[in-house]
Amino acid sequence: MMVKKKSYSEEKLNEMIVWLNNHANELPKEMQINKFAFTPDLKLTVESCIMQAKQCLGN
């Protein structure tokens, strides 16, 4: 039996983007994500993740 992966709608993606844009100034400049992952520029990381989410929408 094939299990269908959950996806997100364009509406949900746009809601997330609006929320992130409204709270961008509240994000820290950098973030230790876990023991092994660190991002020195969280704003750039979020922007990159948004671009990737837009490209993968519907996949």
C-alpha cells in the first residue's frame, strides 16, 4: 500500500509567509537549531526556506 505524503496548500504557505514577514523583526539574528546545526543569519535562512517551499508547492 502506497502512503501519500502530506502536502501544504498555497493558502497555508501564504499564511506562513505573511506571519513570518510580520514577525521578522522579532527573530534573533542567529540561531543554534540543535547540537549540530547553527545558522549565523536566520533571516536569510528563513527567506531561503520560503523560496524552496514555493518551488516545491504541490510536489
